[in-house]
Amino acid sequence: MTEVVHAPASPPGDLVGGRYELLELVGTGAMGAVFVAHDARDDRVVALKRLHTRDPGDEVARARFRTEAACLASLDHPGLPRIHDYGEQEDGPAVHPYLVMQLVLGDPLDELLADGEPLPQAVAAGVLAGLAEALAVVHAHGIVHRDLKPGNVVVRPDGTPVLLDFGIASPDGAEPLTATGEILGTLDYISPEQVTGRRATTASDVYSLGVVAHACLTGDRPFRRETPLASALAHVHEPVPALPADVDARLRELVTAMLDKDPDARPDAAEVARLARAATG
């Protein structure tokens, strides 16, 4: 399979929206590119996410981008990025939506786990508690994130985890913006119900957070297999690998409950936050 690499929607040095000078490309994904930018009007450094150059008629991609802006605009929590601005810039027949957010400084969680070693247990418990607290706010606003994974988390220098990338988030119970048969989410962290074609719910986010917590406590994903499809099927059919005996019993019990195959048996995000905080004390 050939991997498609998208060019950034704009090179550094360009001016977006008449006020945001792009300084540095810091990340690129399937939907958009993220830049560090300078806001000339307010004289501050921000993060600017811009949709890749696409077919101007690609309304699904643009709708997802607008959804991310709407989701973030309704949320206020230290574990979630603040949104500053949203706009759309015309470039001939193409329209490039852009989203301006608080610049979150810290270490991407996937990089902290890249060496295959577990995080110190107190750090892992703090990351779990912080993400669960942020997720509880997200869920209280009726939003399902649907793509919770280490690559979408940055840990600030003070240890606060920040949950990013609401590009495929959706209102709980709403029809997702997908092509027919498309599964949204990352298969290594996806819930069993999503694999089998059911709609993602807040309980699905809790499952994905459980996979992240398991990885933080062991250094590896609990259902890592040779292919993403094999990983997805393992989420459905295989038991959860036991956490090491030296992990606090409260954390072992909590993470195991989060990874229950039955969505109705999982704790909600607020309960996860409460129990994880208790384990950090």
C-alpha cells in the first residue's frame, strides 16, 4: 500500500486570516497541518490548525473541521486546549478552514512511551486522572471524542495532560460524519463495540482511555498485534492482559473495569477520575 503524504496547506511565512503569521510546521496528519503562529493583532504565539488542500467540494472534511471548532468552543478545562478563533480562507476555488488554539507546550504522550518502558506509577496515575477529568467535562457537554490515544495527548511540564484533536468528535447519539463502512478511530485503541460496527459512546472513550492507561503502566499496548486489523479483533475476542503485580491494586482493578467488553459495565469518566486520584494519594 502506498502512503499518501499531504503537503501542508500553507508554508511557514504565510499570513492566514490577515493576522496569523505561520512560524513553524509542528505536525501533519490525515486532515490538516498544525503550525506555531504569531497572532499579529494580539501579539501572542498560538497553534493554528489548517485543513489540507483538498477537493473544494469535500464537505465531510470541512464539516469535521467545523465540528472540532464547535466542540472546543463549548469546553473550558485545564486539560483541554482553549480555542481563540475559527475562520475560512479562500484560495481560488478552494476554501481552507483554520482553527486557532492555545499553544500547548509539553511532551507528547506517545513520545514518553516510545522507549517501551512504563511511566512511573504515580505519573501514570496522574495522567489517567487528569485525562479522565478532562473527559468528564467533554462528556458532560454531550460530546464523544472517539480517538483517544497517546498521540492526541500532551503532558505539560507540571504533569497536567491535555487532550487534543477533536476532529472526529461528535455529539453523543449523533450520526458520525463517515463514508459508508468507515471506522473512525485508531484501531490499537478502539473499543470492541466500534470494531463491530456499533456507534461510539462515552463508554467507548472510557475504554480507549483504559488502553492508554494500560500502556502507561506497562510500556506497551495491551492488544498490540502484527497488523492493525489483528489488534482490532483482539479488542473484541481476547481477554485483557493482566497488569503487573507491582501495580497498585486499585489501579489494576480500575483499568480492568475500564476495559470491560460490555460498555454498560465500565465506570464513567467522572468515576475513573475519582478513583485514579485516590490512587495517586
